[in-house]
Amino acid sequence: MAEENKNTIEESEEVSEAVSAEEENAVEAAVPAADDSADNDEEAAKAEKKEGRIVDDILEIIESTLLTVFVVIMIFTYLLHPITVEGTSMNDTLFKDDRVFMSTVYFGPHYGDIIVINNDAAYLLDENGEAVKKDISNSSYKECLIKRVIAEPGQTIDIDPEKEEVLIDGKVIDEPYIKETINTLSFTAFDFPITIPEGYYFAMGDNRRVSADSRNPDIGLIKKDQIYGKAIIRYYPVKDFKFLKFKK
């Protein structure tokens, strides 16, 4: 009997040890499973974070592109306007088919600036030196012009065809930009010297002997309201790219 009890106890201990071993194995097996789950969650979080960064990058690119397009539209709508030069009156500074950017935002204009003009009317002077409007509806010069400012409001301009000089306030001006000097005045809108009224400008082409400009009675003085803008850059031909700023 005692022997049987002993055997039974030993068997129970063996069974208990077996059960403990199985439980330990089960726990050991459960640990890797928990670790795998944690790794999967971490990888999923990383993938989600990466996907979020990609979306943010795409949105940033779209935002930058839209902003760039908006800025370009604003520049070409309100600041820069491309124009094409016609004729030879601004040789040798500008030539036919040159393309320039005109700015509608500028200071002045001042002496030496190249301006684009809406020649919808001509302004001459009466006996009192006041500007009067002339009808040019039948004139061939009723068009867009590009010329250089020579005299500003309040200045007195004189043209001496014999000495081939232009004088502002009694002083001969240095004109390095002209192709040729003036050698004759076969027709003129004014009896020089004249004083430029407030709000008006006297403009001439650089190619003086062929230019139709403020000396012509169908163009006359340039009213500030007639000025579209100031030419600032010649961008075509590319090889002749040039800033058109005049240095006194």
C-alpha cells in the first residue's frame, strides 16, 4: 500500500512537472507573439507617418506652385508688360522688332527715361504758354510711340539746329544715346525756346533725323496721362539683353 502511494505521489509530481513545463513553454511562446504585435504596430505607425509626410510634401508643392503662378500673373498684369518696337526712331538704342518690358510702376518719368506713349492727342502751346489740345483724328501718328524724355515740367528747352544742340535751362545737354545730332527743323510744333507746362513732357527719339516726336505738330507735348509706362529692359534678342536705365 505504501509502495502504491509512493508511486502515485511520484506520478503526481511528474504530471505536475509536465504541466509546469507546458505552462512555461506557453508563456515563452506568448512572449514572441506579443513582441511581434508590438513590432507590427511600430511599423504601421512608421508607414502612416511616412505617408503623412508624403501628403504634406505634395500639398506644399501645390501651394508653392499656385503661389508662383499667382505672383507671375500679378507681375505681368500690374508691373511688367512686353512690347515690340516698331520703326527706327530709337536707333541705335532700340531696333525694329526688339522686345522690351515696360513697367507701369515707376518714379518720374525723368530726363533720359524711355517711355511708351499713347498718342491719342497732340498738345501744343497757345500764346500764353498754356497747353492746348489738337485734334489728330486724321493723323498717321495716332498710335503707340516709344521715345526718350528730354525735358520735364518747368524746364525750358531750346533746339539750335545750326549748332546741332539741345539746351535745357540754357545748358547744352550731353546725349551719348543719340545716333545723329539735329541738323535741321523742316517743321516744328513750337517756336523755341519753350517752357514745359506742369503735367507735360518733351520727348524725342534717339535717331533724331528720322524721328517723329514732340517736335512734330501731330505729337507735340506728352501729357502724363498719355504715358503707358517706362521701358526698363530689352529682353529680346537674348544676345542684346540690356537694362534701359539711363545714367546721367
